[in-house]
Amino acid sequence: MKDTEIPRAVAAAVDTAAEYGLGADDATVLHNSNRIAVRLRPSGTLARVAPLAHRLDFEVELARRLAETHSPVAGPDPRTEPRVHVRDGFAITLWTYHEPTAAPEDHPPAAYADALARLHAGLRRINLAAPHFTAPHTGLRRVDHAAPHFTAPHFTDRVADALQVVEDPAVSPDLGAAERALLTGTLHGISRAILDRGPRQQLLHGEPHPGNLLATADGPLFIDLETACHGPVEFDLAHAPEDVAAHYPGADSALLADCRILSLALAVSWRWDRDDQLPDGRRRGREWLAQLRADLDRREHAAGGGH
């Protein structure tokens, strides 16, 4: 979110919490990217505030259902209505604030894997329809998010979104021709390679990286479910540190390697969007692009060595 919009967004969060009698004498912005996270004290509420275009109702509903299955998620504040509140041009959701007990990089791998496996078990119990997606040999298709209301997208829809960025110079004007070709080829080729393996698929978190896993007094809790999608569990595992996979039951190492490349290609693509608001995003994009080239070289070498 742009710095000039933050004061108004914080005020919208404070006013929304006040509707439920939740005091906010102190409002602290904890995180800012495409939306902000605001800690409200003394009420113990976390407000997430985004432009109205964001589809936050899906995230709230998914978190509510997962909380009912006792899955490891940080749920909506039970003192409020679990819905999206609209105020002053912003979409606001209200959540229970959990005080972190450790830094994101300090999650023990076994505990991380156990929390992710329990989250996946809970997600298998959630009745959210999977969209139909085009077979990999005929191209990627974007889901119509207008219907039905709580249909979760497929991971290939994430790929299609990224392709809209890297294939259009008007959207990614600073991306060089060679880099554009590399990202386009990787997004198409690796996503098809994943699907050609015929993996078992289910509803996923979408981006369960360390920044989306809180170490709390109640144990590890996942946050930010707005990227939930259908796909193989290895797509989620690809966002976790490498040593987590060793503790996750039944992970396919070859499939996971391809999912790691795909998740990195997606992250690089977002950094070249002209409207990307991740702090220091362009520098990270250049670093991740170099890492992507190295990972692709290793994959090609491994494939060649197998003949």
C-alpha cells in the first residue's frame, strides 16, 4: 500500500473495530505490501486493510471453516462478524492477534512440517469446489472468479496471472527480453511438467512460507489464506525451508523440486509488475532471477545425466 494511503487505512481499521466496542488507543502497522496489517491495542485485534479490489471474503470464510476443524490457523476475531467491512474505500477484516514467541526463521523443521500436514488435513475437510482447469497440453486457463462465490482457484491460475505480467511489456516495462523469455518458458514448462506427473491434488494454503507461520503460545499458526488454491501438497511444501520436507510424510522429492522452481518463478514475476509494492521488491527480483537460472541449470544437468 502506498505510504500516502496508510494513515487513512489505519483510521478505517480503528473506526471499524470501534463498532464492536474494541478499543484502539494504539494502532501499529506491522506489515505493508499489497495490504497492511495493523495491531490494535488494548483490544488484541489485528486488522488487515486492503483496497476494495482485493477478494478478502474468500480468506475470511476459509479461515472461519478451518478454525471449526481446529486446524492450525489464526482465525477471525470471535468478538466481531467474520466478514469484510467496507469503510472509506478500504476492505477491512478483523482477526485475533497472536503475540509471536519466535522469529519466522526459527521455526523447528519438524514442528513446521507437522503444522503444515495438519493444515492440509483440515483443508481436505473444507467443502470448497475445485475449478475445472484446461489440460496442460492445451494451455493454461484463468478461473472466472465471479462464480461460484467460494470456488478456490487452481495453482495454474496463479501461473496464468504471472504470465499476464511477464508476457505484457506494458505491465512489466523494466523486464529485459531475455528475462521475459526465461520466465515465460519456465512458467509454461514447469507447470506442465508438474501436471504431467499426475499428482494427487487438494486445497492448499498457497504460500505457507515462514512469514505466514506464526510461532505462538498456542503453537504454530498459519495466516494469510488469500492465496489458497488447489494443487499437489508439494506446491505448498515448496514455499517452506528445504529441511521441512524431510519431516513431511510422503512428499515426492522430484515433484517438490519442480514446485520449488515454479514458486520461485512466480515470486520473480510479481517483482517485475510495474505496480508491485513489496518493499525493495525489484532488488529481490534480480536476486531471485539469478537463483532461478541456477536452479534451472541444475535441473537440466540432472536430466541430462540421467540418460
